[in-house]
Amino acid sequence: MYAVVGCNECAAMWLLSDPRTSDSAQCPRCAKTHRTAKLKRFFESEDREAAREARAALLAKKRDESAAFAELDHVSELERAVDEAGIDDREYLEASGIDADAVDEAGARAEGGGSSARSRTEIVRDAVRAVDDPTEENVAAHASEHGVPAETAREILTRLARRGELSESGGRYRVL
């Protein structure tokens, strides 16, 4: 069960999933705590998407935009259009000068696990161990065979050496 409810303090509207299971709810805008039994329910449905659509329609009506809302696609269609537009997160991070692999690794650590796919940094570290002559060129070539662009592998080598995770002597790397 989903209900579209409203705050009597700031007039925010939000979805409340199964209001019967909780005694209180907090407004996402002003953080006021409400008793769920006393919250005004503008719409109720078993279907989450129907409740989301109803909330969107209520917000449009509240802003005198009902006609414009009627011309729009369903909310889920709009979300799909947004997902398909623009650049993805990895492209955005890399264009901003942020190491997307480091962000992925930090996210995996924060979630207390990881994914089944190895990160680029892990692939480069493994390449140093795997090749017979771990020069920058050989490591980059091995890493590129495993999906890491050669230039990115070189940058990761430099970063790992700077952090003290690898040592470099005479042009050869080894994992510490």
C-alpha cells in the first residue's frame, strides 16, 4: 500500500509506503515528525507507480500546471528519457578530472563488499605480478588485454607507485 501524504507545516507531498506499519513519518522537506494516522492522504494505491503518478499530478495541480502535466508522458517514461540523455556517471567523473575507478572502489568499500568485476587498479596490480618483465610497456600491454586502456594503465602505475603500493626500480615494477 502506498499513500500520497502531505505535511501541514510546509505543504510538501511525498509517498509513504504502507502507512499502517509505522506510527510516525518524517517530512522530507522540513523534517517535522507526523503521526501517520493523522496525515492527510491525497491518494492511496497498491501500485507504487500509480501513487507516484498521482503525486506528480497533485503537484502540477498545486502549481496551476495541470494542462502542461496532461501533455507529458508518464513519469516512468520521463525517467527513461532522462537516463538516456546526457553522459553517464563515469564519463562525467573522468571529464571532471576524477578517477572513476577510485570512486568505484570507494563505493565498494563503503558498501562493505565489492562487485564480481575487478577494478582497473586491481587489473594493473595483477598485471605487475603476471608479466615476466614488469616494465611500464609490458604491464600496460597486459592490462589492455584485460580491458584497461594502455594510457590509463600507465597512469594507474604512476599513482600506485606514488602511493607506495608498487615500487619502481630500473624501469621495472613490483607489488609491495
